[in-house]
Amino acid sequence: MTVELTPEIKKIQETVVGMYSEHPWPSHRDADEEMGWRLKCLGVRPEHYQGKNVLELGCGTGEYALWYAMKGAAHVTGVDLSDGSLALARQRKKEAGLDHAEFIKMDILNCDLPDNHFDYSYSVGVLHHTGDPLRGFKHLVRVTKPGGVVIVSLYNSYSRRILRCKQTFCKWVGGDDLDKRVACGERFFGGTMRKLDKRYHGVNTKQIAYDIFGFPHESLHSASEVMGWFDRTGVEYIGAFAPLRIRDYFYAFQQPEYARFRATFEGFPVMRAVSDLMTKLARRLGPKEGSVPPFPRPGELSMFMSQAMWIAFGLRFNCFTMAGIKRR
Ligand SMILES: C[S@@+](CC[C@H](N)C(=O)[O-])C[C@H]1O[C@@H](n2cnc3c(N)ncnc32)[C@H](O)[C@@H]1O
């Protein structure tokens, strides 16, 4: 059933989708570099998506959706509202000959996909742009089968704060003109741009500038808030990225997939050094009891401490991800 959007949300949607149509995100990304380690930390195993029906709400240019299609998903559906992004996703799918992936134009706040249909559903970096993230999340859970995996990734209210100050300045300078905001970001916050440019290996500089400084609308969220969404919608927590309990970091840094992920710390030398040190420590100390997936639900203090730590990681972990299983 379609529910009429409020004028405020309609306006948000028009500006957000308009921007991503003109400046599709990410346009280029090596998904393989980050997925292995991230999924391990989320408590997700290949059997959760291999041979399964997978959904991405807000697929952008389709890098993640096509990754799952390449890694053995039976069928992958990507949903987005931006024509520019969908065109790139479809072109890539065709080039890669991945006929079991499809990209559909649809509003995720009025998602009319069937109930209990997908085995594995996720939304990465999208709901915070919609003006009503919980409504989008409820659709994500609704369309997932009981026993299926649900993953959501959102801007974090702790680690994105510093960037938010820079964005506020750009918004003040550029007003509603997104090109002016981006020009301001490039001019005054070149260091931020350079870091992210290195992290994405220099392949989508302009798209980064729009994603970071164009930002027509974005909301910030905490792990505790998302845990509340899980409780309201019947989703049982299985893991987070970055981890939400200190001891889960020991598990994370023992995983061989970290070696590949390490390339995404390009531009973040301090963080890379700390992570390398953690790898050595974790190997020496060994896994702690109870620190293997599915990870136990973190308490409020653990969540607070992990997120406080992400402030130091800043930009590199300004988006956090939580995974769960929809209860049967
Ligand atoms: C930052 S991009 C994320 C793309 C992709 N998930 C990724 O991380 O590679 C955000 C995407 O959300 C889409 N989007 C925003 N609001 C939407 C809505 N209400 N319905 C469908 N897509 C939406 C935008 O068009 C854009 O492609």
C-alpha cells in the first residue's frame, strides 16, 4: 500500500535523488577489497547469501549488488530511485554478464516488494538520506523471510560529528546550491577530500566531493538506536562493523581478510598503524571465549565505548553497519 509522503520528505527525496542521479555514488569501487572482512565482523557467512535471493535497498551504481551476484547469490535485486545510478548499475551488470542481477526503480519508503520474500536484505548508506529511516528499515525487515539476514549501514552520530561541522560550514556558505557547497568543501577542506580520495584509490574524486559536501539531507544514528529498531521489528543481533564490543576486535583482527581490507586505510596512516598493532596483539592473545560469531548482543556501555573510539577513527568509520536475523 502506497503511503503519501509528507511535503518535507518529498522535498528531501527530490533533492537527494536529483543529486545522486547527476553524481551517482559511488560510480567506482572495489567492493571485493572491503567485503570479506566486513562480513566476517558482521557474523555473516557465505551460506547466508550463496544460492539465496538477495536484496539491496538503495543500490546506487550496483557495486555491492554485483559483488553478491558474482559471489554465488542465486538472484540479486537492487532498488534505487536515481536514474543515473541505475543506468550505470545496469550497464555494469550487462558487461559482467550477470543475468541473475536486476535493478529496479522504486522508492524504498514505499517499497512494494512482497512480504517475507528475500533470504538476505541489506541497505548501505541510504536510509539516512530518506528523511524517514525507520520507515525504510521496516520495509527492509518486512520483505525478508523469517530466519533471513538483515543488514543496515548508517552514518554514526559519534564519528561523523567532526565532518558535520565542516558540512554545516559549507551549507552556510553555499545555501541550497549544492555545487557551491561542494566548491566550498573542496576549497576549505582539501585534506578531507585527499584522505577519501586515497581511500577510494583516486577513481571517483568528484563523486566523493558531492557525497560528502553536497549532502542534500542526512541524519545521524547511534548503535543503541538501531538496536532499538532491531527489537521493534523482531531482528536478533548477530554482529557489527566496526565491532561493538572490545573483545570482538580480537576476533576481527585475527581474520586473514583484514590483509585485503587494509588497502582501504590508504589515507589514514595512524589508523592503519593502530590496526596493524591490533593484528599483532590479537594473534598473540588468541580468541577470547564467546568472541566468535554470532556475536553476543553488546551492552549500552560497550556500544558507547566503541562509538567513542570511532571518533578517533573519524571519517574512515563514519558509517557503521549492524546485522541481524529476522526471528521466525
Ligand atoms: C550514498 S548512495 C549508496 C549507494 C550504495 N548503497 C552503495 O553504498 O554503494 C545512496 C543511494 O540511495 C538512493 N536513495 C535515496 N533515497 C532513496 C529512496 N527513497 N528510494 C530509493 N533510493 C533512494 C540514492 O538515489 C542513492 O543512489
